[in-house]
Amino acid sequence: MLPNFIEDAGLGDVRVIASDMDCTLLADDGTMPPHMAERIRALDAAGVTFCAASGRPSYTLAEMFPGLEDHMAFMSDNGAAIRCRGELVYTSLIPVGEYRRMIEFTLADGRGCPTVCGIEACFVRSCDRVYDEYFRTFYKRIVYMDDLTTLDRDVNKYTVFFPRSDSEEVYRDLYRDAWSGSYSVTAAGRMWIDMMNPGVNKGTGLIRLCGHLGVDVRDACALGDTYNDVEMLETAGHGYVVANAEEHMRAHAGWLAPSNNDRGVASVIDAVLAAGRRDA
């Protein structure tokens, strides 16, 4: 059984807090904990960087944290792009020919809907517009196209949406063996498979962010709940899995944080701030 995060004796040493969004920071109803803006500003003032670490694109994350871009970091597209206090720190583009090959692979399989994550917008087939309301939870800018295989734009993540919630099975049956030798491939919950350039994941993203900040990754805290958080939880010196995560995720963390609905990320932030005041 994992110990409660409050038993982590190194809370006062934390200089980066990287949190997944869905089912980690966000409650099941999609809301953030109250007073998150105040918490993020307090962390910034205390010399601690809060990072939203998500499969979402950076423009969506920026809209979710209005007015805070200069006080925090965004690790978007599962680490394929990193912004810190308004500065672009890292981006990794997938070659045009390669993401077209991914699109064709998805279309041939027939079980998923290709969504191509560009730097400025997400590109989706016109026939998948029926899912528009759900897509806009993640992609605030969508361009619908009749033929995605003609796309020629800067792209840093390729994502497949599975409306039947079978992404984990399809990942194991098909995508893992077909692509993991040449790309970073992960099941992002039950409805998505994400593909990024090799070496791109939330763990390497955390390393890059810490390097930019001059922070030892041992002084980073990561919070997550599902497969695409594994590398980040294992990389951080303080890996916290939220209580609502599936049981298998606990093998990748050192401590247990309260659930998303119990506002576990806010509890961790408050504990880090309190520990910093005690150590001052």
C-alpha cells in the first residue's frame, strides 16, 4: 500500500509541480479546484513552478488558465511542446509524410477517428463532426477537412479517438507493436491513443522543463492517473498517483494523493506551500 503523500518528508524541497489534467487536476465534472489561480500565483511567488501536463494542445491549456501564462508552465501534447512563463522551451514536429502514414493506418483499421494535432489547430475529418462538442473539450480550435491525407501543416502529436471506449484494447492488439519501435505511443485513457516522436513523453518533458529551470528532477513532484502519466510519475523525485487512478498505476508512484473529486492536486499544492513556509 502506498503511503499518503503527506508522509513525504521532502515536500519542502519541491520546486516543480507537474499535474495531469483529466481525472487528476480536473474533477469528473471537468471543473478545477476553487482558487487555483491564487495557488499558482502563490507557488510562483515561492519559487515553485506549477506545470499543467496534458495531452491537450498549448492553446487549449492557455485558455484554461487565463492570465497565468507568465506564472506557470504548460507541457502540452504529452511533452511534444513546452512553454514556461510565456517562453517556448521545446517543440518536436512529426514529419508530414509520417503523420500522413499514421492517418492512413487508422483509416485502414477503421475503429478510430484520426485527429491531427497541429501547433495552431486540430485537424479532423468532416465526417467526424458529430463528435464536435466532445472534441472541443480538448481542442479549442478545430479545422474540419474532407481529406486529412492532404494535410501539410506543422504537427507535434497524432491522436486517434475511439468512440466505443476501446483504445486500450486496440493499443495492445495493433498500435503498440506496429508503431512503438519508431514512435512514442501510449493509450491516454479509454478513448484515445496518442503518438509522438520517439523520446517524447511526459517524463522527458519534465526533464526538459527542469533543465530549463535549473531544477533537479528529484525536486519535482508529478501527479497523474493513467498510462500517459507513467513516465512522468517514474521520473519525478516525488511521484504521486491520485486515489481514483486504476490500481495498476500505483506501481509507478511513491505516494498516494487524494482523488480528483477530493481536489488532491490542490491539497498537494497547499502542503508544498506550507512546508516551504516551515523551512523558510
